[in-house]
Amino acid sequence: MKLTHLKAVVYIKLFQGKAPIYEALQNYKTKRVVPFDVPGHKQGRGNPELREFLGEKCLAVDVNAMKPLDNLGHPVSVIKEAEELAADAFGAHHAFFMVNGTTQAVQAMIMSVCKQGDKIIMPRNVHKSAINALIICGAIPVYVNPGVNKKLGIPLGMALSDVEKAIKENPDAKAVLVNNPTYYGICSNLKAITELAHRHNMYVLVDEAHGTHFYFGDDLPLSAMAAGADMAAVSMHKTGGSLSQSSLLLIGSRLDVGHVRQIINLTQTTSGSYLLLTSLDISRRNLALNGKKIFAKVISLAEYAREEINRIGGYYAFSSELINGDSIFDFDRTKLSVHTRDIGLAGIEVYDILRDDYDIQIEFGDIGNILAIISVGDHAQALERLVSSLSEIKRLKMRDKTGMLEHEYINPVVVMTPQKAFYARQRSVPIEASAGYISGEFIMAYPPGIPILAPGERITKEIIAYIAYAKEKGSFLTGTADMAINNIKIVEE
């Protein structure tokens, strides 16, 4: 048994210790190549200000695709090897390097298995990228509305019984999409959902944007690939340490690699950034070799912060005590999600105060909660500063919570498909006068980018009140053509 473990450790160090793209770029630098190709800054010489800002080393490897460095759209050498190493590290049949963000990975998942008129079962609290994919390909959503935790006002995971009901009512659906984990750290029963969907010959797609660490840590929720899912969109840049906009699309053996590559190439840039690709390569190596140690530390830091915040009183840093075995099947303990409403402040207000008064930038704040992302680069002193700042905010800013909105999620009334509504004849009306009409646009707070309203949904007085409240509290709203978010385009019926 010990010998087997030793062999596994040696294998990981030898095999996963490689970084093919990084090594090829290092070799390229030693050759002192004279560039007569793009990019036009010519290793930074043509833009001294940019070179001073980013550094000569960075710009020297901001290069174009060439034979020694392979081609992202059709990899045959170093990128191909790097993707194979990533697939091995994540337990996938194949891994694609994505440089258009996890947004494109989510869209590639949906477009790989759905075409116009096909049904896909999904929770309504999906990221806007999923609904955008429906607008592009014309697939029809079958929404499973999540339950809501009334104390926290947040949407939950997908209950197995709700997924089963949706499958029985829509046996012709092509796929089931699952958010796992949600922004707040809530996980569904992914293995049971996957087994259920596969029994009905449906694919399982997982938006695993916030779950990179599931593949490398102990005592964490089950990863999509380990659960047997067919595809997973993984934001390496969120918790895996790579550069912003770099991501992975993982697939299982039921998908054809060539077909998925073709779908990706429909929308992916033909000028893939080697800075992003190298960051994926190096970060994968780091996680494969050191991930268990890294995420044991991350969990420890998160647990420490949670305990200290809960000692302050008024705040509620929630965790695995929420688990109910179904709609909250598991919880990502690296997530530092904190309920703020009991101190009389909306999450977005605490978010703004932390940034403006304490120089602390957290991931997001919504109507009732804040989220601090804890990952590879965090340390105890930073968390102590966050805890002490939250304590002072309570002491200085606490007020009566009477009149505060309680729910982050409102069940939508879906009237037509997102694609049909988005491309329909539309006219613009003031949001406050839009009740009863069908929305032709999105409205969402960003982050997290989960639509309050999506194309094809009926606008209600409750939604209008929520939008007004979110604006009043300082949420950054996006989605409408009107940049001030005062008007919305409605479908002319």
C-alpha cells in the first residue's frame, strides 16, 4: 500500500511537474527571435509606456501563434500536451484551455449538446453566460426554480425531486445544467442528479466556475468529473491562481473531442494570449503538485475568519450547518459568505464601506450578503484586517433593519424563449412603467451576473421594486441598452 502511494507521488512529480507551454516560451526567449509578426508592440519596444508598466519579461512572451508554440484552435504539440496534463490532473477525458473566460466555456458546453429548439433543464439562477448561450443557439430553457433560504434570502441548489419532475415532464430534453457550487458556496447532489440524467440519456453540464479547488483539496464537495458529469466549466483564475480570463473546459468520455473543439472555435479568439495559456499551464502544475496543502490552508483560514466574524454578533458567516441533504447537499467551506441584514445594512452597503473606508476589496455584496473569496494567495493577517473592519463597521454603522428587503431571488414568469424575445420587435419604456410587459433585455447586478430579469420573462411589480431597491442601495446594475438603467426594452406583442 505504501509502495503504491510512493509510486503515485513519484508519478505526479515526474508527469505533472512538466509545463509544456511555459517551457516552450522559455526556449523561445533564449533564441532572441527577431519578430516580423504580430503583436505590433514587438516585444514591448514599440510601446515604452506599456513596457514600463507590465515589464519587459511579460511583453517578451506576449507572442503570436507559431509552429514551436502550437496553435490554440488546432493544437498538435505543446498546447496539446498541456491540455492532456490538465485532463490528467482534473480526472477528465479531455481539457480545453479557454482564453475568453469561463463565460465562453459555459456557452461552449450548452452549444455542444443543444441546437435550436432543443430543451435544456437548468436552474433559473444561472450566470448570464448560460442564458446568452440560449440566445445564440436557440435552445429552450426548462427552469427548475431553486428554493430560497428565508433567513438569508439566498437561492439554494437544485433539489433532486425537482430535477426528476422536470425530466419526467420533458423527456426530450438534451441536457441538465447545474450550478455547483453557487456563488454562496451551496452544492447540489451532483452525483445523484448525474445518475438520474444519464438514465434518461441526457448530458450533465456543470457550471463549476467557483469549484477549481474541489479537484485538489480534501474534505471538499465532490467535483463534476468525479461525479460523472459530461462537461464542466472551471474558472482557474478564480481559485486556481491563473490570470484573469483564463479557464478550463473539462469533458467526459461521452463527448467527442473534435466536435467540442469546433464549437469552441466558433467564438474563441484566433489570437489566443500566451500569457493566459502559460498561466493555466503553470497554475495546473502548482495545483497538481501542491493543491492538497494549499487548500487545507485555505479551508483553515476560512474557518478561522468565520468563527471570528460570528463572535462579533449581528453578522452570520454561514457554512456547512446549512446542509439538509438535498437542496443544500454540501457546502464549500472555502467560501466566506456573510449575512449582513441583521446589522441593518445591505450586503452591497458593507461592500462599499469596506472598499471606500477600509481599502478592502471583497468579491461582491448583494441585498443581504457579502462574499469574500479566500484562495491560494491569502494569509491570516489579511483576514484579521477584514474581521476587525467588519467589527468596526457594526459599531459605527449598525441601524434598525426594519423595511429591508428579504429575498435575493424572485421566481420569474417565463413567457417566451430568450432567443425569440431578444430578437423580437421591441420598444423602450421607463422601468417603473414596465409591469406586465415581456422583457427583451437583461437586468442584473454584477457581480455575480445572475439576471434579476432575462429576455422572455414577464416584468412584475415585485421585480420593479427589487430593481429600485438594489439601485438605492448602490448595486452595480447592468444589462440594458440604457446605461443609466432607467429604461428597459420590452417585446411588442
